[in-house]
Amino acid sequence: MDLVEVAVEIPQVGDPRRKNWAKVVYGVNTSRASGWAYDGDFIATGGVQDVPVGSVVLVYGEKGSRDNPAIEARVYTANADGTLSHHKTAKGHAWARTLRDLVADLLDQQSSASPPPLDWDPQLIRYSDLALIEELRRRGHHGA
């Protein structure tokens, strides 16, 4: 089944000169407590990316020295209106385990939700039903 995608701004976490990445997460191996627990596709940070509506996005970044980095990771979900909803931030070396159960729960919620229809346009979400009906009437559509 094709998923509806939306363009979202993926934040840059940490120092761009240090390790940073983002991933659309599709699965979690709950027997692991490291970054390897997260299955998904890597996407670029610090710009717009197309991701499936409702997808879980994990963003990781480091700042500070190479020998002693300050780690930060954040969990978001992608909304149909092109925004991200922030769920949690974790800092330090235990970031992966700290976020693991939340990400698994978000993925469970995502899989139980019904997907939007393929002919659905995420750009129309910003308009009220009344505004859309009025625009159709203005264009001469007087049907149901």
C-alpha cells in the first residue's frame, strides 16, 4: 500500500560538525538498548524531507569534544500539516534505551490507526470544512 507523504523540516540537533543523523523508524528491537535497536531509513537533518504521515522520526546529534560528546536524541511524529510533534528528548549515553519503549508504543499506535485515503490531500488540512464548501460553491458546484 502506498503511504501518503508530507514534507517536514527535520531539525539539526547538536553541532553540525559532529555526528548527527535522523531516521524514519519502522521497527524497534526491544531486546537491544543501543541505537541498533531502531530499524528504519536514514534521512538528512537540517532541511525538508518527505516522510509518511504519522511516521516516527528519531533525530540524533552530538556537540562538544570528539572524546567527550554531549549526546541528544529526540522523538517526533510527522503530522499531515507538515509539522512535527515532539514527544521526548533524551540526553547522554543511555539515550537509546531511554527512548526505546516510547518509540515502540508510538509505532504500535501508528499500526493500529487507519491510513488516510490515497486521494487525500494533506495541503487541505489547513482549511475548515466550511471554507472548502464555500470555495466549491464559489466555483459553481452546488451538489452534496
